Amino acid sequence: MARHAVTLVPGDGVGPEICDATVRVLEATGVEFDWDVQQAGENVMAEYGTPLPEHVLESIRRTRVALKGPITTPVGTGFRSVNVALRHELELYSCVRPVKAYRGARNLREDLDFVIIRENSEDLYAGIEFEKGTPECRNLLEEISTLSRKRIRPDSGLSIKPISVSGSERIVQFAFDYARQYGRKKITLVHKANIMKHTDGLFLAVGREVAQRNPDIEFEDRIVDNMCMQLVLRPQEYDLLCCPNLYGDIISDLGAGMIGGLGLAPGANIGTNGAVFEATHGSAPKYTGQNKVNPMAVMLSGVLMLRHLKESAAADALEGAIAAVIAEGKSVTYDLKPARNDPSAVGTSQVADAIVEKLAS
Ligand code: NAD
């Protein structure tokens, strides 16, 4: 059996605990890994002068696959989010977020099974912003009023929303490739093209062109507000959603809420230079070191990683073992119990014990 070289970034806060638990269950599948453990975040600032040292990026460029715990972004320190920097540096332009109901979780419906693919690099997240009242902002406001003949209130701030043909083309093509690889039958492109003709309208037009080159997969589109309502009323009609950055971010959390919350919401950031698998949730700092939070979101990200590594039998086995533990409802953390202060809730490492036991049986 092939050994897989994988970069492991445990992160901070609850990251190290949930990553430890995940490494244990991944190894219990029988797949062999060479873990290259790399630290990033505030804790390495003093030593390397940056929260994301070059050797961490080099490791991921070499292994092309990373499993990552959450990393805290301190507020108001000028410290750039390591998570955003990592996506940028490695050009991880697509974010994959499956929304799947496991029996026993607090699901909106029991038959939920769709995937959200979110563009990760453009849109209002490009980080091009102008603070109200600054000379740059005033200049831009004047320029805009000259060019558009529309007046923006002078006490406005500005956030710029770039959406490009090339960026749209690669994410929509990624969605088609993903659908083909994982047996998804239909892509729904999400937009607000009726209002933002030159950004969302461009995304939709490019999407339609790419769809013409991929006629084996059904293609449709929905306006984002309608999409949210449809997902709550008729989610079974959707298979794979392809979204620009902002709508993808919001709809992903809607999706997480539909399947019982952040403790069960996995994710993958995939791009030209590699793939980073991580939970949707953050570092939950108030629970650090308490052996309390749910490791299943990182474990399910590990399932996505196994599929990416073409270890589908191990992926099925691990997903089945996690699903069985959720269905039994015994060895689960507080967030999966009917009441949050349920004394029968177990800790992070006991969840891993139960899953390892299932894998062995
Ligand atoms: P968070 O997701 O860390 O936590 C919010 C709340 O959700 C927690 O207090 C807890 O009640 C619950 N929760 C989260 N994960 C859970 C789990 N595995 N099991 C059970 N309950 C869980 O969000 P936050 O408090 O807004 O962010 C904390 C820090 O994490 C911030 O610095 C933020 O920037 C960072 N963050 C990092 C990432 C990442 O590394 N990709 C993602 C999001 C947030």
C-alpha cells in the first residue's frame, strides 16, 4: 500500500486536540501516512517574524496535501489571517463544503446531501477596501461620480468587488470536474446577476459558456436569495452549488446549520498547488485544552482528504464509522446531545476511541 506524505498543521486553540483525534482515526483505517508536522499562527511569530513561515508553504508545495487545524486571527493587531494567506499563497481557489445529513444529528431533513463549491479568491473578499474620509476614498468617490454620473454619499466607505472571466472560468470548470469525479449530476450556479450585471452577470455568462463545453452534467442557475429559500424548502432538488465567494461563504453556514452545526461541517480548499483539508469552524479558544469540542468536522475533512488521495475504501470505512457513532448518540460531544449540558457527553479523545473501535470491528 502506498504511503502518503501529508503536511499536518495542528493550528492553535482546540486545533491540536481535534487534529490528534483525527490522525488517530485516519491511521486506524490502515492507510499509511508520513506526517510532516508544521506549526503556523501567533505562536511562531516570535521565532520566525511571521505567522506563516515559508517552510510551512514549502512543505505543502512538496506534499501537495495538508490537514489543518483552525488558527486564531487576533483582532486589531494587524496580524493577517493565516487561513486567508495560505489560500492566497497556494492559489487554493476553490472551497468545497459538503452538506450531508448523518442520522442522529440535528438535521433539517434526513435526506440532505449536496455540495457547495465556493470561489475562494475574488469578489468582495479580494481585500480592496477604502476607508471613509481618507484621501484615497475621496478620490475614488469623485472618479466614480465622473465615470458613472451617479453620486455616492461622501461619508461612504468602499469595498471593491472584482469578478474576472478567468477566475470564473476556472471555478466553474472545477465544479464540473468535481461533479464528474464524485458522481454529482447537476450544477446550480448561484448569483445576483439581475442587480450586479458586470460581476455576477459575468459569472453567470461565463458559467453558461463553460456548461456548453460540459454537456454531460445538467446546469441551471438561481438568484442567491431564492437559492436560500429553496435550500430550506426543497434541498433534495439540489446536488452541487457553484457560488462566487461571498454567497458561497453565507450559504456554507446555512448548510452547516441544516446538518446540526459547525461540529459536523467539513471543508477542503483546493487549487493549482495543492489541497488543504480543514473544518469550517474556528479555533474555539474558550475550549482550548479541555478535551471538549467535537473532532468530527476535521475527521470528515480527513474523509475528503482520503477521497482526494484516492483511498476510497478507507474513506468509506471512516465515514461509516463516524456515521455509526453519531447514530448511536452515546460517544458524542456536547453539541450532538439533545441538551448542551447533558452529563453523558464525552470528550474529544473519547470520540476518537469510539471511532477507532468501530473501524476495528
Ligand atoms: P469558532 O468556530 O471558533 O467558535 C464559535 C463557537 O462554535 C464556539 O465557541 C463553540 O461554541 C462552537 N464550536 C466551534 N467548533 C466547534 C466544535 N468542533 N465542536 C463543538 N462546538 C464548536 O468561531 P469564532 O469564535 O468566531 O473564531 C475563533 C477564532 O478562529 C478566530 O480567531 C477566527 O478568526 C478563527 N477562525 C479560524 C478559521 C480557520 O482556521 N479556518 C475559521 C474560522 C475562524
